[in-house]
Amino acid sequence: MLQLVEPEALRGPLLAWFDRCRGDLPWRRAEDPYEILVAEIMLQQTRSEVVATRYQGFLDRFPGVDALVEAPVEAVEAAWSGLGYYRRARNLHRAARILAGRGTLPASAAEWAELPGIGAYTSALLASRCCGESSPVLDGNVERVLSRFLASTEPPRRAAARRKLLGTAARLLDASRPGDSNQALMEVGSLVCRRGKPDCGACPLAPGCRAFRSPELDPRDFPAPGPRRDREVRHCFTAVVRRGDELLLHRRPGDADWLAGRWHLPTVELASGEESIRAAEALGREFGGCWECDEPAVLVRHAVTYRDFLVRAAVARWRPVCTTVESNGDRVPSGRSSLAWFGHGEIDGLPTSSLLRKTLDSVGVNRADPPIHSGP
Ligand code: SF4
């Protein structure tokens, strides 16, 4: 019969391995709760290699809660440039204001979870690192490690499987260093128990790992795959309007379901196959003013998680006040305040997205090109 070492007996070896082998990342060493908070928000949806290039610069610019609170949110978003998902920057700014108002740090996962942008995973991790709370966490890496450790045949996102994995994660936590225990499990997933190539010989959990210790099992068969999410296709039209060396950009609403809060080219969603003339009408309805779009538009493909954006983009002209009188007697409204002109030197400091660069490249408009007069 298979003899497996209990998780509790692996706490020490797991921490010893972490002390020896942890990656040299600045947030691993951080002890200041503010610095930990910044790192964990950045790491929510951005790879650690990218965070590593931005983290220290952000802390230099905003070394503490007070500096963040005093800064306008636009400055925080600009410092977030390159990390994507700018909603996190706005939430971090709001969280800093709440913390400054309270005057004390949250004392538990439940209190951390009251701050904007902090869900179950981040609150548990922050509580373990900043408050010494034995709150286990499950990220994608830990799900894989523990699915293999238990040889779990259920997809890890199912509620029953999650409960089991969290229970095992809790048994692996050392109450004297819960934050390090959580980080150690994540690090095992990133360095040792890799997706296609687990290095079981180097793993501190090997003595208790069912998938490794059972001769009939292959760790690579775990975790069990979950149901595939259907991809969603979105059809859009984007207008590239220039005035001298300036570009017309639109600040997308903070609650938009893509590119929320970011500056982007004026874009409308259209049904598949609608012509540019319909796009001009839709742009007028959405942003006001009169729009004329060149033909043909070029197709830009952009994938974000489970969504495929098929964006037709064209050089366009825009007049903010249209003289056309609609049938109801109203003038078409002039451009909305969320539209603004930016010189190319200014755009680099704005929260934008890779889709902006991709679209400009596809249309053949380089921000350093000679001026095209397509706006008023
Ligand atoms: S022993 Fe192998 S499969 Fe099990 S947790 Fe470690 S690396 Fe993963």
C-alpha cells in the first residue's frame, strides 16, 4: 500500500526549500505592507517578468500610501503604463485613500477584502503576508501543484475540488510563516511543478505527492481539464483621426468591458459586414460631430483572453459640430468631453493598450509621420 507523508510533515521542508531556492524578485523580500499591496495588485493579471520591470519605478514615484493619495489618478495610471488592466491602478488609488482615511491597516483577510479590487485570493495572500493570518491561497500554479499532490480527478475550479485543494493548502501552511508558506507553494508551481515538465526529483512535496508516488499515474495528467469557454467574437470599427501631429483619442468608460478607462482611438461596435458609411453614422451617434471614413478599412485582429476582436480601422475626418439637422429638429451633438487631442509625445504617458499601437501600424499611421490634416 502506498505510504504518503502527511501535508503537515511537509511544512518544514517546503519552507526550507523556499529559503534556498526562491526567485530573486523584489516583492518576495518586501516586508512593508504598502509595497506588498502594490506588488500583489500588479501581479493579479500581469506576468512577474513584466511586473519586475515596473515595480521599483512605481515605488520610486509613489513610495507610500500618502504619496499615492496625494497624486491625481491620471498620474497613477501613467505610472501603471505597460502593466495593462488599468482598472487596477484606479482601484489601488481608491484603496490608498480608504487606508489613509482609516489610519490603520486591515487586520485580517476579511478586512483586506473590503478594499476595492481585492478579491478572495489577494485578500488571503495579503493577510498571510501582512497580518500573519493562516489564510491559504489558490492561484493557477497552486491549483496545479495541489491537483497533482492529491491526484484530484476534478477540475480545480469546481467548488468541491476547490474546497479540497484549499484544505490541503491550509495543512501545508506553517502558522509561524504563513505568508512564506503561501509564496513557497506558488514558487513550487512556477519553478518545479511546471505545466508540461514537473521536476519531481527536486520537489519538496514529493514524499506526499500521490500523482508522483503512484506508479500508475503521470503527474502531467493533472489537473483535470475544465469545460472550455467558447470564444466570443466582437466586431468593431475604429477611426484614426489626425490633426497635425496630434491624434484624436477617446477615454473609454471606467466600467467598459474591455479597455476600461484607457485612452483609445474612437471605436464603435458594429454588426459583422456593416460598411464604413454605417460606421460614420455610429461614430456620430456615439461621439457626436460629423465623421467621414476612408475606404477600404483594414482589418486588425486582437485577442484578449476568450475574446477575439475583429477591428476594421480607417483614416477618418471629424468635425466636432455638425450642421446636419436631424429629423427631430435637434442638432447632432458636438463631440463629448471624453474625446481629446494628444501629441505623440503625450500619448506615451497615457494609459493606452497594445491595440492602439497595432491599429496605427496596420493603418500605416506612425505617430512620427508627417502631419495628415484629417481633423478641424
Ligand atoms: S512531486 Fe512532482 S507532481 Fe508532485 S507536486 Fe512535486 S513536482 Fe508536482
